[in-house]
Amino acid sequence: MKGVVFLGDKNLEIQDFEDPTPGPNDVIIEIKASGMCGSDLKFYRANSGPSSLGLGGDDKPVIAGHEPCGTIVEIGSNISKNDFRLDTPVMQHHYEGCGNCSHCSTGWQQLCIEGVKAVFGVTGHGAHAKYMKCPASTLVTLRDDISFVAGAAISCGTGTAWGALERLNLKASQTIAIFGMGPVGLSAVMLANKMGSKVIAIDINKQRLERSLEFGANILINPLESNDLLEEIKDLTKGVGVDATLEASSSPEARSLAVKCVKTWGKACFVGEGGDVTLDVSNDLLRRQVTLIGSWTFSKHGQAECADFVAEKKLDVDKLFTHKWSLNQAEDAYKLFDKQSDGKGVIIP
């Protein structure tokens, strides 16, 4: 089979791999949709060579793609038919841990006390291929009323937004400011809107910001067009500040504002990876009783809960995707995605 391999320096190749065969505790998924995630760009842009990309220390090529969704086509000998059957549609929680520690047993394999064995699409073969092998323990059954494309989004970006909103314990009566209208931010807008909250969407990209209206944003703010973003947010909230913020842009300035614009007793959640932030700890946090939360992806159980919410609220997650690509179009797909000026892409192998 063919699989997409990131080479770094904004290069990739479609390489030949053997079709996978399952071990006793594994399944083989025929991939129906493999989402393109912003974190893929870290590896796409990195210095060349698999070891420098974090894609396996022995320099062996690793198939990219960590938003898998498809159907089961082979099942290992230890897998009970009561758990999974052939042709079952599934999403995958793209981490493998020991399976037994306190974190793994509650669905947080990425926090495994023994150390993560594999991050699929990063250190283990991912979903930018026709087939993918993974442990059955990493699977979440896909509901019949959710498309494969939506399932791919829930497998990372949309699931990540859900995990952050759950940590914020967002209420229907509250106002939330969401920084960054990439796929995670837009997902957060869509979910928060259906939770009944008022949403302030913030981004410097006009196209992405305007798209947030389609997902339920109530107020749009472009920081490049604002004289004082903090004061503008306070004015919108009668001088009090918002109840909660979700920061998905990774901008140091946005992170700082995400803390400063919440009200006393408010909550700020950082989702965007990397970088840093500078805060006046006393004035920005302590003396306003502000809660600062870090949120990294979601649990396997949270992934299923997100899917249930999406289905029950009839959310159109599919519209996050503005581009669909075949596997042999992967080079063009990532060249466009690298500009980070448009919507989300998905590869249909």
C-alpha cells in the first residue's frame, strides 16, 4: 500500500509499505477519512530526517495522519466479537499506553505513567494510507449518524475543543472568548454555541474569522482592527470580563489577553501548543482568583462523549472541511495547508 511520509523542510513522499497484518490484540482499519491537523505542520516543517522529526529514533519512515476514521477489516485472535466485528465503523484514539495504569484505565493513554508506547501518525504508522494497524483498545465505535469525515475531526481537532470546554465546565448562561479560528477554535465555537453560551470569536485572519459566524459566533473581533482588545472585551461585558476563554492560536499575546480578559473568578484555558506567555501573576491571576487551565487533547471516553453530543445536537462537523484530497494529492494538500489561511483538509485514501 501507499503511505504519506513527512520528510521535513516542507517535503513529503508517498512511499510503499507492506499491507499491515494484525497481532493478537490488534485490528486493521480500512481508512475512509484521515484528517489533516495543525500539529502535523510541526513535522512537515521540521528539520529533515525522521529522527529529528520525532518520528522514530531509528530513522525508519512513519506513515503520517493522526485523525483516523474507517471500518474494521481484520481482527486479531484475542479480540472478542462482543467488542468489535468486521465492518464496524470506528474512530481511533491515537495514543497507546500500558493499558493498566490509572491514566490508561480512565482513557488517558497519552498520560501513561509507564510512558506512551506510540502516538499513531507520529511515532507509529498513522492513517494517511489505505490501511492502519492499531490496538483494539484504542478504538471508539463510530455512530451510524456521524460521517467518516466528522469522525476524523472528532478524533483530534474537534475532540480537543470538546476536552477544553469540558475542563472549563462551560455553562449555558456564560460568555466565552475563543482565540484562534483554526479547526480547533471553530470546533469550540460550534460546541460552545450548542451548549448555550455566548461566543466571542477572535482572529487576525479575516477569512477564518468570518467563517466563525457559520459555526455560531455571536461577536467577531479582529485584533488588527481593535485599538485596545482588552478594553473592547470589557466594554462588551459591561466592564466585568468574560466568564471563560479558550486560547487555540499559540500566540503569546493572545495567551496573555485570554487571562486578562476573564472576570474575577473566571477561567482561562490554553490549548494551543508550544511557545510561552508572560503574566503579572499577582494582578492577572492571584488577586482576581483566576483559574488557569492547560488542556491537552481528550480522553478516549471524552472522544465518545463528544461524538454523542455532536449527533444529539445535529452539529454539521463536516463543514469544518473545506478541502478533500486523494492520497496522491498529499503534496498539494500540505502546501495549501501550510499557509494556514483556509479551512480544514481531509485525505480520503
